Amino acid sequence: MPDINSDIAKDRSSAIHKVLKKLYPKPKVSLDYSNPLQLLVATILSAQCTDERVNKVTKSLFEKYRSADDYANAAPGEFEEDIRPTGFYKNKAKSIQKCCADIVLKHDGKVPGSLDELTSLAGVGRKTANVVLGAVFGIPGVVVDTHVKRVSGRLGLTMEKNPEKIENDLMALIPKKEWTLFSNRLVLFGRSVCSAKKPACGGCPLFKECPWGRKAEFAVNV
């Protein structure tokens, strides 16, 4: 594994982020929400589902369920049907209802604002917690979703596969104040340019910084 604490690695990551800043000056979470609870629920629903579909579901969901208590005490079968289009709806329903029950019991119905408190809630991992902390509470965090995992690996910013280890590598390379913005930019870049199956390597603005892209091009031209 490359030394992520080396000046060379940090200079390279800085160059990558400079390009991403130009591409996405003001990156934001693409999930629709108006309060911490809504973002928490939407983020849980977004697992293995597009944000676009989640936003369609939450448009009516957020009108029906307005508090943590509403979610916690919803009829399980009915709630499952309300979120069915997001996929894996049975597991997601259980996670959201248990999470909201914890919020009611431990935090008087309000979403807590620290990593430890959020990850102590049922069904909430570091990714979900960091999304909420960065977007709602202004607390920087590296969000490792499928796009961040793929793009950071291709760019050689990490050789890890475990999300928490990837998070640690990126935290060591990027200034803390930029953690949330950098994550959001990698997500947008992964969706629009560095897709899983057909990455646009030919016109990629980060091609010269991408060992994976150069390797792929070499393999094609051999």
C-alpha cells in the first residue's frame, strides 16, 4: 500500500481535488430533505437504490410520517409498502423503525449530532452518520458509498476494500474541512464520469492522475 502520509501522496490528492472543485464548485447531497430526520431516513432508503427513486418515494412519505415517533409506531406492513419501491424494503423498514425508536427513547425524538450517538442508533453506520453530520450539522466527514469506494480506488488514493479503512485513508489525505465536500465531489464524479461499467476514460479530466485509467488504456492498445 502506498504511504498515504507522504508529501507526494498528499500533493497528488490535492491536485485531484483541485480538478474536482472546478467540476463541482458547490456539491450537495442529492437527496431531498428539510430536516435531520428526513435526511436520516432518506439515506437509509438510498442503500442499493438511486437517489432519484428515493426522492420520489419520500415526497409522500415525509408528508405521512413527520416525527421519529410516527416512524417507530407505524404498522410494519403498511410502512413496508410505503417504501417498497426503494428495494430491500423489509430490511429497510426494520432499520428505520428501530432507529427511530432509539431516537425517541434515547434522544427525546431528535436526531443526535455526533458520530458516536448516530452510529449507536440501530441500523445507522458510519456512511449514513457522516452524510447527516456533513449536510445538516456542518461536521466534516468522509462518506464512503459505492461511488467513493470505486473512484478512490481507481485513482490510487487507497488500496483498501473495507469502507472504514478507505475512510481513514481519505481522511489522512484531505484536509478535515474538505472531507464532506470531497466525498460529495467523488460521488458526483462517479455518477457522471467514472461509472462502474463504462467509465469515460477518454475524456476524463483526471486521466493523467489515474493509474487505473492509464492501465486500462495500455491494455486496450497492446
